[in-house]
Amino acid sequence: MISTGLSMGSQESIIACDLCGCILGQVLKFALGPIAMTIASKIVGLHGNKLRAAIIQAAVPQAISSFIFAKEYGLHPEIIITA
């Protein structure tokens, strides 16, 4: 978390990409992620509270792991951190 905060603090702008890229990232994370998790969970037979937990988990931001992978592999961590 410290690394994420330092990276965000060193940027000129809190949003490192254009508005379209920011919206795309949000849609992918908060709409398509839970939809994909719902489909996959139904395929493997999850239901009830386990299904609900899986769907919520798919929408929870995972800034730390996403940031670490982006920084490690040079995949635009300044954009990942804002999504």
C-alpha cells in the first residue's frame, strides 16, 4: 500500500489516462468482472451466499496486486493505479 500511495503521489495528475480509458477501466472492473464471475460460478455450481460472495469479490478493487504486477512487468502502473 505504501508503494501504491507513493506512486500516486508522484504523478502530475490523479488520472493518468484520458476519460475514455478511465471509463473503460471502470466498466471492465465493476460490470464485466462480476458478470463473468456470475457466469463462471453458475457453471461450477455455486449458489446462495457463496455465489453472492464470489460476485462481490469480483467487484472489489485489488489495487495492490494489480499495481505490483503492472510495475513488475512495465504495464503502465500509472494507469492501473487509477482504475
